[in-house]
Amino acid sequence: MDDMQAKATPDVWWLGSLSHDGYRAWRTAGRAVRAAPAMSSDDPVALSPWDWLAACREQADGASPHAWTRAILRFVHHIEAGSIVVAGSGDTYAVGKVLDSDARFDGDTLVRDVDWQHEIPAFRLAAARPERWRDYVAPERLHASHARVVLGWAPVLPDRVDLSVNRRELRLVKPAEPTIPILFQSPYAERILREFRWREYLHANPDVAATEYSEAFARNHFINQGYCERRIFDPQRMHGFDAPFYRQRYPELQLNTDADAWVHYCYVGYYEDRIANRDTAWFYDARLHIFQMGKVASHTIAHAIEGRYNGGVVHAHWVTDIPVAYPSTRLPYSRLLVHPREQPVQVISAARELVSWALSAIAHSHAAACTSFDELMSTVENEFWTRCGHGARWFDHRYFCDLDVTRHAFNHVAGCSRIAHPGMDLLIYRQENLDQLARPLSEFLGITIDRLDARNTAESKRHGVLYRKVVEEFSVPTNDLVRLYETPFMRTFYSDDERGDFVRFWRSGTVRRSNRSWPVGGRRSRSAAPSDSGVYRSSDQAGIERPHAFN
């Protein structure tokens, strides 16, 4: 008799006890109930896609699922359309009908749509609670006798909903997942283990942390279980990850869900330098890179082509600029610049005489904060040779594709050269010849540029008067200048005669005060100071340490 009655009674599921605020949130947020096995009477802990994937894997592999896994499987597969569910706070419980046959992901949480229709006072529901109700793993199917109690206290429910239940046989089909090898077969296994962060792993997986909080336990769990369950082991790498974009960008991966995309990027895509979001894609797809040392008129170039060039334009001085300014960009600059393209990437770079470049860079960084002539001079004395070294080695990156500009002849007369390299089309110019660059730049980009107006120069800034005054006093001993001008950088971009002129220009402030000509480019100005430069005091007067990098 009980069996016959049980068959006539619809499935009633106990979803758990919520705090009052949590109950109100469920009631006011709509008709959804989340997959949230509660622990004691606190608010439930949401289940992530990783839990669901792990549950399906255990069931498909025939393993004996643990309680947590069984709860997920019940929530997703056993609770069918038409089932009755009960959930509530400590005072009141709600009764509703499940609307859909399948669970869905809302963000990163499993959700079932429920039509809430009746409320029951807690004391009336006491008889229907599962035994040891504070220790249950929800959801749990109520016994037929308990289910009848629920329906008895909700007499309006049968009249308002169709209580027919789909009694189809449970067929658990393992969801489509990205093909990922086991850890010991993964080509990225060594990197994964080296980059494993145990604290972050436990923070991202609180159920694991609740068992034991130690590095040894976390690492052992990840190697033997967490990797198989595709748990996130480095949340930082997932910062800014855009799963829908990732699936759209790589349709060949056949990622059916956002959860698949998260798993693939964490364990494979990250190591294959795949593009994680739209910010990264913009940089990756940019056709033109203004990549050059600072204080060489890059702002002038960028301003001249603004609104004229059809395509993305990246403006950077150092490889660190992109991650600092755009932290959501997940690829290093070397990969943003060099990768297979239909057309070679266009790159504009520049050189500048090293003394004037170093002075300009120092003034740009420090002059505005200096309150006196002597303070600025002291700063320059401390940094000058270090800055010269940075400039002399700027091209050491070889554009991350073994393009050594010092092996290519530079046109000293034109003041610019164009280098064709596999995957890259490089235009490199001298800052001193900026007034000759409009035509070559127009031909390089396929646009019309009539002239280049200097921007972001030292002369135009508040410290311009101070720097011009100091430049007139600046000099460097001849031997130090000769060693500096024998570097591959200077020998590539400046002829022997030009370097000799630079030696004469910088070795004596008296010469500059009487001769207002800059050695290269034919420019003349109101002072001897090269355009957009900084200042430095004679090293033989200040006792500055000699440039060991050039000895």
C-alpha cells in the first residue's frame, strides 16, 4: 500500500535551510534556485562548473561519487520538471514546482527555474524534515510520508500546477569537454607544476582548504585529484578572461560552454599564448607599432598619423609599457608584436645621439620636481651614464625576431632607412632628421603627411629655461665621449664625421655658447641646446664615475 501511494506522490525535494536574508533574496530575485548544498543552517555554498564537471566525470567513469558529487547529480538530473522543491529560512519555507528539465549555468553557478507558489510555517513542516536535517547534503528527496506532509500543508499547490513527473530513465551523458591529456602526459606539465600556487589554489577551492591548509596537502591534492577535476590552480591568470570571446575567437576548439573555455585556457590556452580577451586581441591585431625609445619624437609621429591611418596603432617605449597601462592584456609584448600575420607588421623606431637622449630622459623624469639649478645638476650627475647605457642597448631586443639593426646599413644622408624582415616592415629614423621625415613616413604608411609638428619637447615645458641654461654649462671629457661614440648604436646611426662633430660639441660648453649649430640635421635654435634634451655637468668637474659599460 505504501509503495502504491509513494508512486502516486510527486517527488518532493528538500533544498535546505537558509538564513532569513538568504531566503528573502531567493524569493525576490526571481524564480531561480541555485545548486547550493548548505552546511548546517548557514547560507549555501554555490557550486561552480568545476564541481559539475567533476561530478559528471566520476559518474561516467563508474567511480563511487562522494557526497558532494551526489548532491550535484541529484540537483541536475534527478530533480526533473514537475518535481516539488522546498526551501526556506528558519521561520518560513517556500514550496514550488521545477519548471525545466535541465539545469543551466547562471554566470558560474548551476541554476534550476522554480515557480514558487506557497509558504509553510516552520513548525508545521517539522514532521517533514529529513532526519539529522542540520547535517544533510542538499538536495535530498523526502520520503513519501514526509512528502505527503509537505503537500498536506500546501493544499493549493496540487490545484495550481501539473504534478505529473517525467519518470524517464536516468541517462547520464558526460558533457563535451576540451580534450586535455592527463597531467603526466601534458606537454605543459613542468610549467604547470612550477607555477602552482598552493595558497591561491586553496583559496579558489574552499572545499579542499577545509580539509587541510598546507602546501604539501594542496600540491598532492592537485596532482592526484585537482588536475583531473580541472580545478583552477592559479586564479590570477584567469583575471580578465572572457569566456564568450574566447569561444568566438577559437571556433575550431569546439568549446560548447563557458566552463569548457575556462578549463581550456587555464590548462592549455594560457601556455599556447592564446588570446584571452578583447583588450589583448586589439593589441594582437594592431597593424602598426610605434615602438621606440622615449624622447625621440614618438608623440610627434603619433599625432601626425592620428585619424589618417586605417588600423590599430600601438605606441610603446619599453616592453613593460603594455602590462603596466593595460593589465588585462594577457600576452607579453613580444607575442603581441611578432606572430603569424597575413601582412608584415609595420614598425616605426628611432635613434638619437646618446648624450642628448640621456639628458632629455633625465630632465623629463626629474626636472619638474627640481627646485633649483644645482638640484637638477646633482640628479643628472647620478644618472647620466646609466641612462647612456640604457640607450646604447635599446635595440638589444632585436624586435624578438632576430632583427639586428646594426647589421643593416643606415642612410645617414636621408636620416632614415627601411628594413624588410620576415614578418616585419621596419622604418627607422634619426630624431635629428625629423624635419626630413614627412615624405618617407607618408610612403611607408600609404597616407599623406605634409609636415611633422614637434610635440612633448623639453623646450615647451616649465623646466625648459632651466635645461637650456644648464646645457650651456655641460661638457664631457673627450676620452669618455670617444668610448661612448664607439658603441654599435652610435656607429650604426652616425657617420665618423658626425660622431667627431658630436665630440667637439659636447666636450666644451664654451664652444656651444659661441657656436649655436647642432652637428646633425642642420638645425639652428636660439640656444646651443639640442631640441628636446636635458642637462649634465662636466664629469671632470664633478668627479663622475666613468662609463664602465663602454670601457
